[in-house]
Amino acid sequence: MDAIEEAIRIRKLTLGKEHPKVADSLVELGIILLSLKEYSDSMEIFEEALELREMEAEDLMEADEICESNLKIAKLLNNIGCVNFERGKYPEAKEAFEDAINLQKEALGDLDLVKAPLSTEPSAKPGFLTMASTMCNKGYIELEQKIFFRAIETFKESLSIQKVLLGADNKLILSTLDNLGYAQTLNGDFDKALETYNKVRETQENCYKENNKDFAVVLRKIVYIHCVRDDYETALGVLGELEDIQLGLYDAESRQVKETRELMGAVNYELLKYPSAMCFMFNNEDEGPNLTNWKPKMPTNGSKMSGHRVTYA
């Protein structure tokens, strides 16, 4: 960090305080301060860099230069959003992310109009992937604020970019799908959530089956959805699959296996008590199994563009 501070001092002396290279060094320093959780200092540095970027943009005339400038400003706004997130200032963080996305869209254009060349033009990838990451950051803020219907829209928009640029089995897509499924679940869109989690399940089963712990986690979420939809027969089948995986991971007396077997017993009870759909319709006052420990939890910190935590550029 001392070296970067010295580089900033030298560049200010030799190039002038308003030179673009000064802003470059300030961004590097701000990122380091952010990673060290020096949020006040980081914010001060990013705001200084933003002021220089905006001054630089005022003198630009060529479309390509303006586009590049907008993307640089958007990255800074994203980083400012990250600082505000860490400080618990969610409205300010969301505003910064939204401003960044607007600039990115202005610079990059409508994804629907460029899908064909975008998928074959490597130089277009970084800008669009950065925008997808900023969208995930915004979506995560919306989860924190419990604005689930907005989070659903945001994660879907990010996925529309990621799916063009990345393979279906990419872990970034899986992470965004996981966030989307959580938002759908908390929003009460259980059919959509089941569809989303099944996409995660299918990809993990085909590409990442060796990571049984992650596979078990998504199976738990699918079990929860089936249970809240009163589809106990399907839930029982998934629970059996989950038990087999857990027995390969944990001792038979472990908390994980016991919890699964307890729910299997409760689901079996529901099936025996109401053996037909018609019978269940006339006995729907029953609260069903206790699903407190099965309700999906907010996704935790993940890889750079997962959206599981805000990430800086």
C-alpha cells in the first residue's frame, strides 16, 4: 500500500493532480483499503477518483472514448456501492449500483441486440460480465432489504447476460441461480423456485457430482419446496436420495442424517394420514411437518461474480 501511495504522490507531481493515471492509482489504493475494511478511507479515495474520472469525461468527443469513460466511472460507482454495503448503508449502495448499471447499459447497448456478435466477440465479454456482476450486487442488496420481487428481476437480468457468455455449467451461473431460487422462495413463488433449484440440481448432478455437500444442500431446498406445496410423495423420494448422499458424507448418528430421517418420518405420516389427494383436500387444516430447519437460508459469500456478496471491480 505504501508503494501505491508513493506512486500517487509521484504521478500528481509529474503528471498533474487531474491526470487519468492518478485516478488509476487511486482506484488501486481504494480497492486495497476496501479489502482491509478501511471503509471511510476507501470511500474518500474512490470519491476522489470518481471526481477525476468525471472531469476527464467532460473533454471527450469520440464515441469510443465516451464509452470507455462510462465503463470506468461505472466501475467506481460499483466500488462505492460495495463500501456502502459494508457500512450497512443499503439505500446508498443500491443507488450506486443502479447508477453504474445505467452507465454500463448506455456504453454497451441492449443485450438483445448484440447477442449474436457478443457470443463470438471476446473483447465484448469483460464489459458485459462486469455489468452482470454489478447486477448481482444490486440483487444481493435487494435480498438484504427483503424486496424479493425486485431481486428476482435483477438476478434474471444478470442471468440473461451470463448465459450468453458462459457455459450452462459455469459456477457463476449456478450461484446466480441459487440467489434467484432463494428470492423466489421468499417471495412465495414456489413453482418457479422449484424450477430454478432443479436447474441447479441437474447441472450439479451432471458436472459437479463429486461435490456431494453442495448437491445435498440443493436437495434440501427442493425437499422444502415440495413440502410447502404438499407434494409429500415427491418430497419422500428426494429425501431418500438426500439420505444416501449424507450417509456417504456423515456418520449415521450425525445431526444431518437424523434431521433427514426425522422429516422422512413426518412426511410418511402425512402420506399415511391422507392417502389420497381428495382426502387431503378436506383435511387441509393440518400444519404438516415442521420445516423450520429446512427453509433455505440466504446464500453466503461466494466467488467473484456470484452475487452472494457484493464484489468490487
